Amino acid sequence: MKSELYRAGNNMQTVRSVLRALGALIAVLLAALVPLLAGAPGAQASTGVVQPRALTIAITGMTPTTAGPDSTVTVRGTIANHTGSAVGGLTVQAMTSTAGFPYPEQMTEFSDGAPTGTTTLPLLLQQAGTDQVNATVPNGGTATWSVSYQAATFYDQFGVFPVEVDAGSASTAYTATERTFLPYWPGGSATSQVMGLQTAWVWPLIDTPQQGACPQTLRTSELASSVASGGRLSTLLDAGAAHAQADQLTWDIDPALLSDVSVMTRPYFTHGNAQCSERFAEKPSAAATTWLAQLGTSTAGQPAFLSPYANVDVAALSHSDLDPNIQAAYRLGETVAGQILPRTFGTTGTGTGDGAVLKAAWPADGLADAGVLTSLARQGGISTVVLSSTELPSTSVGEGEDALARTVSGVGSGMSVLLANARITSLLGTASTARTQASQFTLTQDFLAQTAMIAAETPGTSRSLVIAPPTDWDPTPAVANALLSITDHTPWLHVTGLSTLAAEAARLPSATHVPAKQVSGAELRDAYLDEVATVEANVSLFKDLLYQPPARRVNQLDGAVATLESSAWRGSGSYGGSLATGELAGYLKYSEQKVVMIASKKVLLAGQSGETPVSVQNGLDEPIQVQVMATTPPGSPLTVDGSDGMLKVNAHGSNTIKMSVHSSTIGTTTVQLQLVTQDGSPLSWTVQPLSVEVTRFGRLLLIIIGGALGILVLTSAYRLRRKRLAGARSGGSADETAEGGGTG
């Protein structure tokens, strides 16, 4: 048995030795392969990301971007080699077609790579020009190319034409393709009948709301970089200000953004918790001051409208029967905007009196059903609404897309509907990722082509186009300025103001009905809004607790509630909304616990009435007003007085009142003491029981003392009489005996 175990042990030892040897061999091989892999052409980029083996071609520019009869079209770009080895003899070939796109949908199919010459995309591409890349392109290297051709060879009418660029080499099987669009404007009499598009821009200045209930505090430090040079909001303001007059821009401004930026013009804090602690102190931001000043100058007297404060999700609030919240957000927004931008919105937020301020709304995602429009009309006084073009069918069926429509709100008033082109909105939404020269060219050229396609559908019909980027739009300065320059210089686009289109829509002869009921899957959820409603009720209670709070403080608390209802928390932003809701709830709980009532737990009454002191301590940084309420059991003979009227308690102070207690019977009664606000709302955390015990010992003691005094008087009189009588019997007169004090 032992020998078998010994042999088994030897066998296991042998296996271990073999495994160790294999492991060492594998390690040696891997060590040898690492430098080979690192040095292998195209095996790994410097970032550590494995590159796919391919040729890639990009278009970085085109001149002209709109061709004419005498134009030599030049397409430029780059070609990158990631095939794993050097490639020589590269040829770049440009292809185009004599036929333009008949429908906008075919443009999408073309850019998505659909094959041409098919039933779906019946365009026949022809060779237009060729460029030979002379240099050999090493693996990982890039070369430039340029292809030219004469526009008149292929185009003869207004429209949008396909351009495809193909690259390949006889030394490799790899090829590359890129596509773009080229509008053609023939000029002269050929375009005299092109009516073009009345084009209006909506220019959004909207951001994720940053303020909660902690004064002078922003949740993050992101806004500082956004208003600084090169930041998102700085870019939008600079480009908008530069082109506002030429393009007749209409500004869409969120008052919450104005408030947030205004905070940064003074010493402020970022981050922190519900207790307003663990915050980072920040110095006043010169960029914020400059941004607000520039905004005030750029928008003074210019076409503009206000979103509701924090751009609240009007659709979700309307669907949850929270119309008062919509009204509150609009009223707060008008107040804040009027204070910060008085030259744009007037001190009351209703405008400067020159008609530049519109009563317009742009609901989240451009969607709104009949109920939402009714809520906007009733609660916000809205008479013009910007919706996505997917929301309503065109009012000119068979005559191309048009932005104008008219509907009737639930209050019976007419409402102008301006339909923002959904394809263009979606295209502009890609700006946040368009950071390379090629991607920026693609975006701006696609934008130009989309507008030309809309105009070319029915060139003899006068129609309108509304351009509305997403509210979180983040273009580069080059893209923003290029798009606005295109609008101003393109022959088929005629710039106009949103108010002009709204007036035209109001004059349409017939009304188009929006969907009766339409709930977007992106809306704020009912369960979330229930949580917000609970916090909102607590905010109302807290405001009522404060003694004559200044308007700034009330606006801040109302703004904190509106922030919870912001459209920014839709979809992927819901986590941020939950954090903001929890933070505000925590702030209220922490603050309320600083208001404390101090009273005795037991009062002993020796008679029918008595007094007991009740103190209120205020640990808040602002004064409060409360009333001490005493609740006795039903049918109790006990009454408690002295709690009438409000009790003011200064910040970090205390105040005391005396409560009068009266009872007609003997016994013990428990009274509930509690603080309430001026409207009678109870402060639930201040409930305290007070035990009142009535003994009547005081009345009984008076009776005993009175009886004792009576007995004492009778006893004294009896003794005096006895002394007098005794003195008379001993020979003295009774009077003498009395005067002598008796017989001794």
C-alpha cells in the first residue's frame, strides 16, 4: 500500500514538473512575442486600441459648397492606411449623377451606404474625376487627395446631387468609400421661379439646472467652464450675437440658466450635501459676469421667448394634472428673467414693450398633444408653439414640407404651430461628436443639402422652414458660425423672424388638430413626480414657517422645486433628478429639525388654574414664526389658553410664552402640544405630550386653615372669660382682673 502511494506521489511530482516547464516555455514565448506584436505594422495604435485592417477615406472640404453653371467642383480629403502594410499606387475617384434626389428619404439612404442603381435608390453614378496619390502611404499613415470636375457636365437644374469618392490600389484588396451631397443652383432665369424658404432659427440658451435650496450653491462646477471662452454656452452666445441681426435669430432662454450664471458673479459654492456643508468655495467668475453682460447687450430688444423656469417637462406635468406647477414655473421665470435681463424681458418679465418678446413655447422633443397645448395656453399664456415636423402632417399635402400650421387650444383660442424640421434637428444633434474637420464638413454640407432638398421639392411654392437645434446643442464655434453663415448667404433661404411666421400661421384658413393624447416614453415618470409632489409639499410648509422671507429666498425655494421637474431629467438624466430630489428632501428635514419646542412633560395644579412655560428655539439662519397649539381629548374639562397669535423667533434665538391651564375637575389629562405655521399647518416633528394633574389641594388647605383660625379665636375667647370669672371670685372686680391679665 505504501509503495503504491509512493508511486502515485512520484507521478504527481512528475506532472507538476511538466506543468512548470510548460508554463515557463509559454512565458518565454509571450515575452518574445510582445516586442514583435508592438512593432507589427498596424497591430496596435498608440492609444492601445487595436485598429481594424482597412483603408479609410474622409472628405474634409468642397469648393464651392453650392455649385453653379461655371463651377469647377473640387472635393478634398484624406486617406488613412490601417491595412497592416504600406500601400502605394492609391487612386481616388469621384462619382456623381446627372439626376438629383427626388425625395429627402433617398438622401438618408445614400448617406447610410445603400447601393445605387436599385429600385430603392435608382441613381446612376458616373465617373467625374480622378486623383493619383503618388506617395506610398505607410501603415498608420495618412495622405491627402483632391479631385475636380466641371459641374455643368452633370447638372442642369436646381436640386441636390450625390457625390461619392472611392479609393483603392492594385497593391491591396482594401478599398474605401465616402459620400456627400452637392446642391446645384443654376442661376439666371432657371431659378427665377424658385420661391425658396422663409427660414427662421430658434437659438437655444438652455442648460441643466444647477441650484437647489442651499444659497449661492451650484451642484457642479460644469457651468463655469461652459460660459468660459470655448465652452458650450460661450460658443452659442458668441455665434448667436455675431449673426443675430443678419439671420433674425429668435432666442429661447431658460431663466434658471440666468439665475445659475448670476450666482457665479459673486462668491459662491459648488457641490456639497443636503446640510449645505462640504462645499467648495469659489471666487466670483469673471467669465460669468462677461457672459451675462454680453447676453444682455445681444438680446436687448431682440426677438426672444422664455422657457418655463428650469425648462420644466410641461408634457409630464400636464399629463399628471400638475398644471399649477406649469403656471408657477412660468411666473417664476418671468420674474427672474425680468430682473436679470430687464432690457430684454422688462422688469416684469413680459417684455420691453416693442413686441420682440414672444409668448411661445418649445416643448421637450417638440411633442405636445391637445391637453399639453391647453395647459400651455392656460398656465403660460402661450399663443405660439414650436413642434417637431413629425407631430403634424404638412398643411400643404403634395406641395412639399411647410412649417406653418394652426390649431385651437382647449380654451378655445387659436394657437400658431411652427413645425421645426425633424431631420435637420436630428442632424444638428450630432454636433457634439463633430470635432474633426471631416465630421464638421459632413454636418454643415448635409445641413445645406437638406435645406436645398426641401426647397427643390416644389420650387414654385412659397413655404417656410423652422430650424430648431436640440436644447443641449453643443457645436464647435466653426460649425455654429458656418451654419448661420449658410442661412444668410444661401440663395434659396430667405431669413425671417419666428414672430413673422407665427403671425402667418395665425392667419391660416383652417386648423389642424394635434393628437388628442400622446405620451412620450421619455417623459418624467409618474412615480418620480409623486416623489417630487411630496417634496414640494414640504417646501410649502417650510416657506410658511419662515417669518417674512425675502422674495429672493422664496424664489430660490420655488426654483429648487421647478428644478426637480426639469426636462433635463428625462431619459438618461433621471438619475440626476433623483439625486436632486433626495438632496432637497434632506435639506428640508435637516432644516426643520433645527426648530425645537421645549416644554415641561408634567404640570401639577394645586387648584383649578395654573401656568406652564413653553419655549421655541430656532437654529436656522433666518427668523421663523410659529404658534403653539394645545389639543385636549374630546370632552375633557381641561382648557389651555395663551397660544393665540404667532410667536416670532429670531435666527439662532428663542422665545417663550406662558400657557394658562384651567380644569373644573380633579384628575390627570394628557394634552398634545405642537407648533403650527401661520396657515395652521402642523410641524409634525414638534409634537410633545403634556400631562396635567389637578389635585385641588389648595382649596382644602384654605378650609383647614380657616377652621383652625376659628377654633383658635373661640379658644382664646373662652380662656379670657374664665380668667375674668376667676378674678372676680378672688375679690377683685372683673375689670381689674382683666386689666391685670388674670390671676397669674
